[in-house]
Amino acid sequence: MNHSISLTVNGARRDFVLDDPRVTLLDLLRERLHLTGTKKGCDRGQCGACTILVDGKRINSCLALAISHDGADILTIEGVAHGDQLHPVQAALIAHDGFQCGFCTPGHIMSAIGMMREGQAGNDPERVRECMSGNLCRCGAYAGIVDAVLEAQAGMDESNQRRSA
């Protein structure tokens, strides 16, 4: 039995026919849309490499059935930059050497963006570490990741203050 769903992925509406209701968002993104920035790490929701934003909230896409998110707005790593202009989190990760092998980087970026949108980041390194604890880095680049998130949050706060003034 086929199931039709529609998703908005990185701002573009996409329609799918699923022949298996067990298809995860991760597999749909990687195999059907060829958006391979979302990584398949553990495939058990334990590493965070597959983190995406669904309706503005962070989820592990390996645990989410695509059919359960019909009509959702999905943001992946491929949708966060604007042309050649990196998202502030991406730029800060580069500036703070917040990655080594890079496999976990897309998940960390998406988790950080989600955390900021949720108003969770603030300026407390311990709070950032706690909020990012679902994203693992085998290379151990955590200090650079936390510094990058704090810098990006501070820059975004400053930008928001200038706009409201």
C-alpha cells in the first residue's frame, strides 16, 4: 500500500509516495532527496549526527518516521546558509576549530541552531554543553563547539538588539 506525504524541505515543498510506512526522515532525506549532509551515525538516536529541525524543533531524524511528519517544515544543514553567506553557527565553528573529521558537524550545527531558536543557549557554557549533550563528537572537539555556539549566540543577540533599537 502506498502513502502520499508532503514536506517542506529547506523552503521547497516536496511530495512523496512511500511504499513502506517505516521509511525514516533520515533515509528519505538521504536516499530520495540526496541531502547527504544529514549523517547516518548510530541509526539509534544516540549520536545526534542525524539532527534536523522539524517545525523548528530539533529531532533525531533516524528515529522519526516520514509518514508521521506529513505537512512538516524541515530544515537540514543544506538549508542554513544563504548563498555564500554561512549561518553564524557555521562561521563560528570554523573560527573556533569546532570540528576535526567533520562527520558530526552537521548535527552539531543543527542542534545549536535549534537550541538558539528554543531560547536555550544563553551565555552559559555549562548550559550549552547540557543542551548539546545529545550530539557526540568522536574526535573530542567539544571545547571549540561550545565556544562557537556561545560566539554565534552573542552575535545573534547583538544583531537582534540593533534591529530592535
